[in-house]
Amino acid sequence: MPHALLRCLPLALLAAAALWLRTHELARRPMHADEANQGVKTGELVEAGRYAFDPRDHHGPTLYYLGAAVATLRGQATLAALDETTLRLVPALAGALAVPLLVLLARRREPGGPGLSEPAALAAGAFLALAPPAVYYSRYFIQETLLATGALAVAVALRCWWRSGRTRWAVAAGTGLGLMQATKASTPLFVAAAAIAVLLTRAAARPASPRPGRDLLAGVGAAAVTAALLYSSFGTHWAGLRDALSVYLHALLRFGAEAPPTGHEKPWGYYLQLLGWSRAGGLLWHQAALSALALAGLAVAARRRDPLLRGCAVYGLLILAAFSAFPYKTPWHAVHFAAPAALLAGLALDALACRRAGPVLAAAAALLVGLSLWQQTRLVAFLRPADGRNPWAYVHSSSDVLKFRPLAEAARAARPGEPIRVISEEYWPLPWYLRGLPDVGYWTEAPPDCEGALVIASLAQAEAVRARLRRPARESFVGLRPGFLCVVFHPEP
Amino acid sequence: MHSRHLPLLLSALIGATAFAGAPGKVPLAVEYPKPLFAGTPRPISLANLEPAGAKRPDILVSAESKLLSRGKKVTSSDSLPVIGELSFITDGDKTGIDGAYVELGPNTQWVQVDLGASAKIDAVAVWHFHSQARVYHDVVVQISDDPEFKKGVKTIFNNDDDNSSKLGKGGDKSYVETNHGRVLPADGASGRYVRLYSNGNTSDELNHYCEIEVFGVAK
């Protein structure tokens, strides 16, 4: 085998393992309400070819366009034909791509240069490949993994530009940044953290480019064009550009000091607990081994005069501090700490390997951390992916939601002319599960006429529905998510 | 007579009539654990549900009836539960807190209490999991002298309305788990073994038990 191929083999194997972890049994976990909502939106894009950015309740367009692209490749042309695997392949592929990107970012390019040794960089990649939040949210049709991978891609392109001075790398970085902005409006937070990190660690250094100002402009231009293309729905919805800016006004109204609570407010130490450990219902959830190694790496970064690794450490700390300071917290934001933590853990191994008997100790530490991560990822993503105690399965749909579709199909077959009514103050992910069925209606309160082939009501609405049903109905219970029950009324024959 | 006294008088009359119609019977005394629901409770006022925390009607049992199941051996279709131990089911701890329940795997699973000898069973009480509003599916409770439950089986409760657990279609109502669990009359059914089935619940596909209590008279 040629030497170059042999050198690439460990990274290729690592990427293949990351891909398997992110794509194996993708459809098994029930759809979360957010995934279902975005799945229906993707279905509309696939079916009608139309998309209009909604600054109030949705993030940017990238996820939907990529979902539509995968659907086209898989021959799914309607919302009804879409499936969970198609949607989740988007974050899964992005999450798998993040692993080689981290290795490329971290590894030393020349002897004595910045970065990690090849084994340490591969170990960092392995930690990211195995990290529970990285795996879990790579199998989850939301924006966060795209954003995290976008940040890594921008960092790799910027590093290449810094070293080579070639304008095309600045354009590549700008394109990545534009894709990030078109994925989620929180991108400026990552840009600010990266800018501070660069200023603090590379203030005296200069990039190789003879005209950095021109390259910077080219990059910003590429970012603007990319974001504008997506927000304007490729020139078919120009109001999307205005909405892309107004999203910050909506965010201020929603999250500002005067805004009412969103229900997702959590204490500042929430992410630290996710990075450490917690116990719930007899199960232990942790990332403590990786976090401990990353802390050791942080200490090494403080001492080692390596601007790349120091910059990554500062970036990771700033992101962690910013998300912790913001009262609105959801566990998927922890995806953004996974790559910095993996890189810092790799740095700790790098430093350990330089000591006497260090390589053996470093290998043992890498193995222990890897096994600990695999044990947790197996529990989190494969054994209990929708368990209410799983800290990553946030307000997750229960496995019971899979029963709604067969119930609705049986009801439609029994009473073809009658509608299916969903009467509940909360009903996602039901529109996903009932997609493609005719005559399905949704109400948040009981309408005057509640008759139907099947009536699904929340507990709060069930009494009003029962009072308005003219025919006798058999009742059963199906869960929407832990603690939220639905009463299903089946009209008696 | 003031009208507000009428319900009280009616209740007393109904109670007296019930006792008069069941000589030698006394209300079954069951100790209930503290409620564990946290957060704002959702309104539950359905025809086939008792409101959370409400007391169900008394079950009348013979005066000699006593708790037969405490500390008795429990077996299960899931012999190696990931969380908890089968012995938790008859250890008297029905608090429902972490470490006080056993979690069985997904799909239809059963647990079986061996009373040690055949008994005349008056009632079976079960607490699946009561720290969250949830309904267990396909709850079936059977009594038999056959440990394999192949002959002489009496079913005292079955809410599997679509026969998805393949034990026969049942007409009993489903119920939301509370600290009151569910006390099921067994009407003096004879048997040494009590087996309880379930098939997941509205929150997850797993099966849980805090406690099972079997009341009756040893033969």
C-alpha cells in the first residue's frame, strides 16, 4: 500500500466509525417535537419547492435545504414519502465530517509547529467521534450539529489560509461562515468568541497572506453571498433578507430582560453538570472522564506557547461561559463544547506522551476515556435514546407516539369519510406521524363538533371532548411525552 | 333538615347497607405512600379515572384477611432487571423514589409472587410507578396454583383492550398511576401464585414495579 494511503488509514477508519455511530438505526428513536416540526417544514419544501424564512419560530434555511437535497437523492418527493432516516442523515453526515475536520485542525503540520502530534490528534478525533452529545445530536434533525461542524470547517479553512496565504482559503472560510449564519442566527456569538481567542493568542503574529485585508474582504463577501442566497430562498423570497436581520429583534423580545420566561431557564451550572455527571432514576449519566482529561489539557495549554491550541482553549472557555451566562439553556448547546473538550483532552495526552513511559500511560488514558465515552454513548443514543431520565433526551416524545399512526390508519379504514381530530394544547410531533393522511385537523380547544373516525385529545381537553361526542366511544391512553397523556376516543361501531 | 346534611346521611345509609349485605366483611386497610408528583399537576377529571390523590371505594374483605406477600419470592420474565431488584416488589417500600422500584425491559413482561402456599386471596394491590402521571398498558393480573399459569388461571384484572399482549381481550379501564396504586378485588380466588403483566407505559416502553401486596387468608 502506498505510504500516503497508509498514513490516511487511521483517519479513514476513525471517520468510518464516526459515520457508523451516527447512522446506525437512525429511525429507531421517536421524533422529538422540534424534529417533527422541522421535518414537516422540509416536507413542504420538497413537495412544493417553496421555502420562506420564518424569523419568529424557526432557525435558518440550511437544514431544510440540505434535508430536501437528501430527500431528492433518496427519491422522496413528498412529505408523506419523507422518513426519519432521510432527515437525520443531514446532521449525521455533518457530525461524521466533524471528526476528520477536528483531526485536520489539531494536527501538527511541521516539526515544532503548532498543534498536536498525529496520535494525539487522532485521539482527539476519537473522543469527538464517541462523545455522547456529539453522537446523540448528530442523530437528531436540528441545527446544532450543522453549526458545530460549520465552526470546525471555518477554523480549518482559516488555519489553511493563515499558513498558506491563499485567497481561496479565505473564500472557503467565508462560505462556511455564511452557511453557519444561514443555519442559526446565534453564529455571531461563535464569531465573537473566535475573534477574541485569535486576538488573545495571535496578536503579534501575522498571516502568510501578503494582502490580508483583501482576503478578509473576499471572505466576508463569500459569507454575505452564501447567507443571502439561502435566506432569500435562492432569489425567490427577497423578504427573507430583511427577516434574517429582524430575527435579532424577535430574539430580544423573546429573551430580553422584560420577556416572560420561556420555560427553558436553568441555573448557570447546568452545562457543567452535563460535562460532569448526574444520577437519575437509578442511571448514571456522565462525561467526567473526558472532562477531567480536557481540564488537564487546559492546564497544558496555559503553559505551552502554542497559539493554535491556546486559541482553541480560549474559544471553548468563552463559548462555555457565554452559554452558561445566558439563562435560556437546552442540552443540545453542549454539542459546541464537544470539539474543544476533545481537542484539549488530546493535548493532555500529547503532553503525557512526552514524559518517561508516557506513551504507554497516554495510550492507557486514551483507552479508558474512550471506553467510558462508548459506554455512555451506547446508553444515551442506542439503549435509552428517548428515556425521560436521559439528560440529552430533552422534553422528548415517548415511544408511545409510534402508536398514533397505526391507530389513525385503522380508524380511516373503518370510517373512510370521517376526519381525524387532534384536540390538544400541545400536539407535536403528531403532524409528522399523521403526515399524508387526508382530513386530519388540529385544534387547541374542543370545537363544537368533535365527531370523527378517531379523536385524540389531551387530558385537559378530554372532558370537553367527551361532552360533545354524540356517539359512544371506547377510550384508551397514549402518551405524547413523559407526563403528557392523550385520551384517544374510538367511536363504537 | 338542612340540605347540606343530605349527602352525609345518604353516604351513611349506603355504607350501612353495604355492611349489612356483607356479614363478616371489613374494609381492606391499605397503607398508601406519600404522593410523589412534582410540579404543577394537570387537571385529571375523566369518567374512567380517579383524580390524583383521591381515595377509591373500599374493598370489603374477610376479617381474617391479612397481608400474605411481604418478603415473598418474586420471579419475572425479565430475570435480570437493569435497575432495582425483584425483591423490591415485596419489601414493603412503596415510596416510589429512586432505589425503591424495579425496572423491567420493554414489551410485555410479567412478575410473579409466590405466596409459598395456596391461599384464599381477597385483593391484590399494585404500585407500578407514581412519581409521574403515566398509564401502564395491558395490565393483566392473574391468580393460579400453577407456577406456569397454564391451568386453573383466574384473571382478576385485564385492561388490554386490543389483546396486544395475547392474553385475551380485557374490559377493565386503564388508570393513571398515583400514590394510591390500584387495589384489585380478587373475590376469594384460590391460588399460590399471583402474576402481573404489563406492556410499557405512556412515558416509555419499560415496565416498573414499586410494590405488590397480596391480601387474603392462608389455607
